[in-house]
Amino acid sequence: MTVSLIISTYNSPKALELCLKSVLQQSTLPDEVLIADDGSGEETIKVVKEFQKESPVPVIHVWHEDNGFRLTAIRNKAIAKASMDYIIQIDGDIILNRHFVKDHKRFARKNSFVSGSRLNIQPELSEKLIAERSIQVSIRNKGVHNRLNGIRWGLLTWLLQNYHRTDLLYVRGCNMGFWKSDLLMVNGYDESMIGWGREDSEIACRLINAGIRKRIIKNAGIVFHLYHQDNSRAQFNINNEILQRTIEEKRTWCSKGVDQYLAKKKIE
């Protein structure tokens, strides 16, 4: 089993730097890293170039022009370029526990996708970590919330894998794992969803409709989420309508998805 780690980011170079530092400290490294960059500027490009020099595994910077919040599109472009069996998806504003990739690899099973949890870091501690360029954070730090999610305990991980099973919409896009073949089967993310909101729940619904089981990784695959201001919710209602249609019509495919980039890849 080989692993592509996809990290989405947009103009948050200091947070991305911490995220990438935590990737380098993994007890089990991914086989490649793809940075899905939704149009960041020069500061982010510098961070990526430094990481490419340091990383012992290939690093691919997938970038497109800044034309608003297009997370679905940049994730699809990264998925198309990923060359490994399994895709672990995170955001660029999280710090990984050093066994994050190891835990996801151990938990992965065929015919299933995975959603994890996160621990939220409050503003003051987030600012301190960024100022000190430090990734030293744990459940013992003042300013860390959801601390139970940070207890790494293998037995609980297996006992709680059906946690939220009946909640169709529960996923955490900053901490997910998929077989690449399953993502291609449902055509990746729906790019008719622009702006923030519901894109992760929508792809999860199509996977479930296609017979791919959702499993929850608790007390393993641990991530710490740095504080940032909320994204605009202006498109949320439109995206929610798309999600509701996916549920009602039991969709397994989106018309504007990853296949458009796979065609270009074959031509190249």
C-alpha cells in the first residue's frame, strides 16, 4: 500500500510551514506529498520550495490562479496527479501527530473511506506556535480543546470505527483517507460547489451511495487545528442544495469532476 498525502492551502504560509514540519517528523512517511494550492502568492511558494529541498519523498506543488475559493477544483487537480494507491487528505493549517500517517495506513481497509477527528488550538496558543515556528503541541497545552481526541489508543480506535455511522453528513475534510480508485469511481469532488461548505459531505455521500463504507478513525490519526478566521459562508446555501440533491437522488457521480484532468494527463 502506497500513500499520497494531499495538503490543501491558500495564502497561509506560516501555518503551512508548521504543517510541513510535522510531515517531516512522521514515524512513517508518505510516499509522496502533493500541495493543493488554491492560488497562493510568493510567500507560500517559498515555503513549498524549501520543503521540496528538505523532503526525502517527492513533493508536487499543484497550483492554479486565484479565482476565489475553489477547493474542489484544486483537490481534483491534486488527485489527478497523485500516483499512489491511497490518498490521505489534510489541510495546511494543521499539525500532525508524529504517527498520523502510520495510523491511517494501519486503519485503511478496502471498500471503505475514513474520516478523522481534530483538536482545536485556540488563538493565543496558535499565535505562539506560529511566532516560535514550533510544532510542539499536545493535549497538555493550555489552549487545546477537544482533548479526548488527542489520546492515542489503538483499542478505542477499532471499537469506535462505526462512531457517527448513522450521521451521513459527519466528516472532517481536514483529516480523511480514500483509495484513489474509489475517488475516481465517483469522479472526485463536485466542482459546481464553489466557496466554503458541504464539499466533503457531498463526496462522502456519493461514496456511500456507491457502496463504499464510511469508517471513523478516533484516538489515532491525530491532528491539531491552528486557529484562523472563518471563511465566507456566502455560497453555503447553494452548496447545501447540491448536497441535498445528491442525497435525494442517490447520486454516485458528478458531471464536473476529476475526469477532466485525467484526460489532460493522458495527453501530456
